[in-house]
Amino acid sequence: MSDLVNAGTAGGDGGKLVGVVLVSHSAAVAASVAELATGLAGGGTLAPVAAAGGDGDGGLGTSSELISAAAAAVDRGAGVAVLTDLGSAVLTVKALLAEGEELPPDTRLVDAPFVEGAVAAVVTASAGADLAAVEAAAAEAYTYRKA
């Protein structure tokens, strides 16, 4: 299941926004994290966000086709940040990046916690930050302490 959660049109300045793809082994988890991240990003201009979850047949797993479609759906020319949940999702994205033609130019696998990183990435991208800043904000979520 690949769902475009938000079309992500740029604000009045005509700028391009970084797209965010959330890859999970579960379609429900990917969609829920995308919904949470876009909801917490607030009103106004939102970056394009897509969920790519499950194996494409309704089961658990990852699908290179769903990931590619999600990345294409959120690509606005400013780059695409891809966040993943578990190991084989990382491997699937790395394989797509290695192939070179399956993902839009300037697609980056972001090393970040899935939920907290997704929120940070979407908020930062929605503010109009570039791909490097989106990646840094998501990665910084590793430092968030809960106790």
C-alpha cells in the first residue's frame, strides 16, 4: 500500500519542498506514522509525504515497487528523504539506490528513528528546508530522551 498522505504544494514563493517517504513492513504502520507526522506539522504548507508499507499484497514485508511509486509521488525536485522501520526495509531502499534509476534524483536514505524522525523530517521539510537539513533534523531525533 503506497498512500500519498499530502500533495505538498509549495507556498506562495513557488519554492520546492523536500518529499518524505515512510517505509514500514506494515501498511497500517506506515500510513499511521505519515498521518501523525503531517498532523503534527501543523497548518499551512505541508511537504509531500507518502507511506510505502507492506509487501504489496496486503501482507507484512517491503516492496520495491511501492517504495519507487511513493518516491515518485512526493518528488517535487528538491529531493526525497526516505525513512525506514526495520533492517530489510533499509536493504530494499539501498538496493533501489544502487540501481540508480528506480528512485528520483537526490533521494536519500535517512538514518533516523522511524516515528520521531518522521515527525522531524516532515516538520522541517514543510518549513522549506533543503534535503540536508531535513536529514539532519530527522537524525537528531536519536538524541531525544524520554526519561
